[in-house]
Amino acid sequence: MSTPKIKSVVEEMIQPYLDENGFELVDVEYVKEGSSYFLRVFVDKEGGIDIEDCGLISEFISNQLDANDPIPEAYFLEVSSPGAERPLKKPEDVHKAINKNVYVTTYEQIDGTKEFEGVLLSFDGEEMVIEAITKGRKSKKTIPYAKVASARLSILF
């Protein structure tokens, strides 16, 4: 089974449980690192997720995977918080990040760069407007959402 198919099957399998229990599915990754495979499930909830939440979710997912067996090879299951620099995978995630610091990379250069960091001022579903800080200067940058390779929250030091 392909990696996208595994991700899709796992998402469909666990989404109802997460919804019923007030959790948000942030992302599912299925990757090979060295000779081992890892199924990583990132979850969150209002106010943040703790180790007990991760344990409960891990137990549920493990039972579902054992019962349905969608992954042919041996793998390690990891359930965790997305962390402080949470990825912004869906348009809803981007909307929630308005007025927060973000880090965005693009598939192609915009105004001579592919990396933008600053405060997300707005997002209309088509374009992100960021007050970027470049070489100590603030400037507004408009980034077409279709050109975004990755986006995440950013911690400024």
C-alpha cells in the first residue's frame, strides 16, 4: 500500500474517535528512517495535549490498526503534540494562525526569496499576507497559497 493511501486509511480510521473526544488531527506521517518504518500521528486540543492524552489515543489507534491491519510491514507508532512550531497543513490551520508568527517556504521565488518569516496579517483562502522581517526591515509580502510548499508557526527569539 502506498504512503498516501496508508495516511488516508489511518486518518479515516481515527478521525471519528478524535472528533468525539475533542481532539484535532493535525497530521499523519508514514516514513521510513533507516531500516525502520514509523507511523506518526500528531494531535492537539484546545489548551494543549498532554502525555495522558497521547497514551489514550495511542492505545485506541493501536487497537484499530491491530483489528484492521492496513500496514503490511512492521512499524513503530508514535502519537504526539505538533509542538510549538506547529505545521499549518490545512487552510483552517492558516486561518487560526492570523496575528501569529509564521514561517513559510514557497515552491518558487517571490520577490527574490523562497522563505518568509513574520506575522500573518491575513488569509483569504487564496493569498497569505505576512508582515515579513528581512534584514531588520518590516515589509508586507503577499504569497499565493498555491505556491506555499510548507507553513508553520514560528517562535521568535
